[in-house]
Amino acid sequence: MEYRVIGSSDLNVSALCLGTMTYGEQNTEAEAHAQLDYAVSQGVNFIDTAEMYPVAPRAETVHRTEQYIGNWLKHQQRDKLVVATKIAGPARGFGWIRGGPRVNREHIHAAIDASLQRLQTDYVDLYQIHWPDRYVPMFGATSYDATQEREATSIAEHLQALGELVTAGKVRHIGLSNETPWGVMEFVRCAEQLGLPRIVSIQNAYHLMNRTFEAGLAEVCHHSDVGLLAYSPLAFGWLTGKYLADPAAHGRITLFPGFGQRYNKPNVPAATQEYVRIAQQAGLTPAALALAFARTRRFTSSVILGATTMQQLKENLESAPVSLSEETLAAIEAVHQRYPNPAP
């Protein structure tokens, strides 16, 4: 397993991170603990979760993921693991989280205290804003519409509250998720201007069918020393090729149709077919090709992978040493030119 430092932090993490959003919905607690044990045995030291997990979010299951991890974490050597979680943002419902989540000082303090209690730890290594408090196009929306602007907490207030968590020892480093180039730049500017903690990471979707990060965010994050934590590297299972063979195959796309709209785009099947073909020519599984591509980009600090079965987890972790030839990378680029970002 390769290890990398996230951005300007001192967090040395495995290049593959264990994502956990299925724990409590698609995975039982026993299955979750088995996955955690196996991932750690294979060199994974980085675990990512969120207060709103599992997905799809429901009042009946909310917070289960952190609880499952906490019941496991209390038996581990804490300083050998890097644990990341997130505070939920507004405007998506979720009235069962703090009566409707916001990202302001009051909610930030309440959210971290509750997460620490569920995780059964005194601190998290990385605390992330799951999505912005302000309006931004996200989760498949691609066009900014100024008429949708809403009242939002200032980024300066975010940083001041997060800085209080760092000072209190509850959080080691802070990061963002589902952010924009302007958002990253404003967080960096405010931190420098006010003498507050800098963000070290951004957790955004990045995979063969969504390379939008490469446009504005790659440049901004390079100059700001912010590392990408790439989520959905298999595009909700599309890049495994399973939905080509069986559109009704068991998985998140079919279990939670509302969350699959991001991938319900005209060129997704055609692009997937091409990437599966490239993987076969390279002697790789489609999943290994997709994971290796995301992992080997210069701006990637870690790739967040998830699995609902142990077999899937083992296959995904086996991609850790895979490298892609120049010929394979050229073939990928040719498909990208033909089908640019079919599932942004």
C-alpha cells in the first residue's frame, strides 16, 4: 500500500481510503467490522464517514455508520488510524439532523460533539463540511444559477468555529467536500487573512466519467496545497460494467434510484462500454482500471472506495499496486475526448 500526505497537513494516509456510507443500510454492523478489519490488514489506515450516513439517508438509520465505526474503533490503536467525518449542510431536508442542519458556529460545535460520542474517540483527524452552507450546483447539477442564492453563514464564521475545534483538540485538520474553485480560494484567503486553520483537503466526485475536477479545481488545489479525496471512483458501480450486462443488477443505482440520477445520462452506457473494453485489453478488471486511474492522478491524495461485499472489497484493494501503461492512458484519453464527462 502506498501512503501519501494530504495537502499541507501531517496526515500520512493510505492511497486507498475505506468509505463507509453503506454501514447501517446495506451492511450490518458485523459486516462493517469485518470490512474494517480486512482493510486495515491490507494496509488501509484511512477511514471516511459522515454524520448523515448511511445512504440513502433516513431518520430511522441516521448516525448508524458512525456508531458502527465507534464500536470497532474503541478496540483499535487509535493513533495508527486516520479517521475523517463530515458535518451535514442545509437545503436537502434531513430535519432529523439538528432540526435541519446548518454549518454555523452552533451547529458545528453540536455536530462534532455528537460525532465524537458516536465514534467513541476524543478527536477526529479530518473534519469536513459535507457540502457548502451556501448555494452551489452539486450532485449532478452543473450550471451556476445566481437566482438560487440563499442566506448562508459566512466562510469566515465557518473557519472561526472550526478553528475553535482545532484549538480544543477535537479536530486535527479541516477539509471541504463538494466544493467549487471559488469556495476553495475563499477558504484559503480567509484563513490567511484571519490567521485561522487552512483547509487541507477537498472530497469531490472524481472518476473516468467525471473529470470536471481537472478544469478549475486542479489548478486551485495545486497552488493552495489542497489534496483531493476522490469519491465515487466507480461511478456508483457503473465502471464495474455490471449494469451493462444487467441494467437491473443489485446495487445502489437500482436500490436508490434518486441517488442514481447523476449517472442517468445519455452517454454513460456507451462510455462505460469503452472503458470496460480498455480494461479487458489491459488485462485488468474494469474496477481495477477505474481505481488505478483515479489513484494515479497527481492531485489525488487518496481514493475513497466502498463495497457491500467482502469480495468487492478484496477486488478493490487488489488494485493498490496497479499501474497503467502509456498505451492504456492514451486509450482512456481517446474515450474522454469522445465522451467528455458523461456523468458530472
